[in-house]
Amino acid sequence: MRDFVAPSWQAILEHNGLRDFEALWTLEAGWFEAPNRRRGGWSGVSRCELSLPGGGTRAVFLKRQENHNARSWTHPLRGAPTFLREFRRLRQYRARGIPTLEPVYFAMRREAGQARAILATEELAGFIPLDERARRWRLEGAPRSVRLACIREVAALLAQMHGHHIQHNCFFPNHVFTRLLEGGGVEARVIDLEKSRWRPLKVFCTLRDLDTLNRYSPIWSRSDRLRFLKAYLGAARLGPYGRWLWRRIGELRMQKLRRKGLAPAAARGSGGD
């Protein structure tokens, strides 16, 4: 696969002396997250402030990995860098107009028997994860109009993904970033696309991703969850399908709680378990 450099970033990378794979690979930058050591190799992330030719800075997240491969039907034996799959998902999402990260650079090399890959993406300046947003609002409060705008925007983003039959598979609140705009508007972006997959039936996408978001958003109120579902469906009121989804998502949550022994006593004693 040919190296990728975003046209809007080429001059910035060159201005910072980052003209090729070697320069990016050897760049000294502290770890933003401790390297993940598994799959027989490692993968780590650094945050880098790059100076602009005309002054000022912009930040990128520089992800580097070595021998951190995953097998697929296209690479059944040796596998391929996990960043390759993530980069392809980024391109797929953006080609469909789904808001996500902007890729800055991607390339792979095999040197001295080591499989290496680099993926750089632009920092989401001004965005914070949805779970952090909810915690702030719980502690500090927020105008109702802004909270509802956030719910609508994230629901529209998820509906857009599912409209293309794309299942995220890890739609946790910390994988959805939001930014508040002047005038009360909201922007949303989805990240960590590596495990995304296409599903022939949209309902599988819906159940999987809504269940994940519901289970990992404990501080959302019941009213906000209902508002989210209605916004996702684009309906002022829940019809038969919406009511079925509402019940089914609740059932999935209780099933997970039962497996962990965390379900309320009344719920553990009901049903066919």
C-alpha cells in the first residue's frame, strides 16, 4: 500500500522536518498512552505539537506500532498491522460523510524482519468525550437546550453510521467526542474505528451499538435515554418498532447484569433465568 499524506498537512510535516517514515518513526515524543504490548509486538500513541509555516501550532496524535498485527482474510498467515484496518475505516467513514478523525499520515514498512506502521491523525481540538461531558453537566449543570442538542447530534451521528449498515462494535461514550459551538450548537465525532464492520441487516447494528452506549452511560437519566432513542429514530413518539427497541435494550442490559450477579433482586427472580 502506498504511503498516505493528507494534502493539507504535507507542507506542515515538511516544515517540521517530518518528510518521511524514518523521520516520524524516530521522532522523540513522550507517550500519551503507555504502549500496548500484545500480539507479539507493541503499539503506542504520542501527542505532538507541530509548528505551522505561518506561525502557530496544530497538534496530531502520532501512533506507532511494531509487530502488532491481526490476521484477516486478506492477510491470513502473517497478519497485517492493526493500524492498516483503522486507516481504512477512517477513509470509509469519511467517504460516507460520517464525522470522525482526519488522517494526516499513514505508512507501513518491513525492516530487518520487523513489521512497522505509523498512523497520524489531527487532534480533535475543543472536543471532549461524551462520558466526560455528561459528568461535567452532572456536577456543573448545563442549559437544557445544549444538553438536548448534544443528545440529538450524537443520535444523528449513530443513525448516519447505521444508515450505511456500519456497526461500530465499541460505541462507548469515551469513543464519541463532542464540541459545543457558539449559539448552542454541537459537533460530534466518533473514534476508535478498528473493530467497525458492515452488517447486512441494520437492526444488528442498532442493537449492538445502542446496547453498548446504554450500558456504559450510567449517569444518563431515563428521560435522556428515551430522548436519545427518539432522536436516533427521528420520531417524536415511539412507534411499535421503537417500543420494541426500548424493551430489547433494557433486556440486554439486565442479561449482562445477571451474568455479573449485579441485577436487582426482583429482576433476578423474574423471567426464565
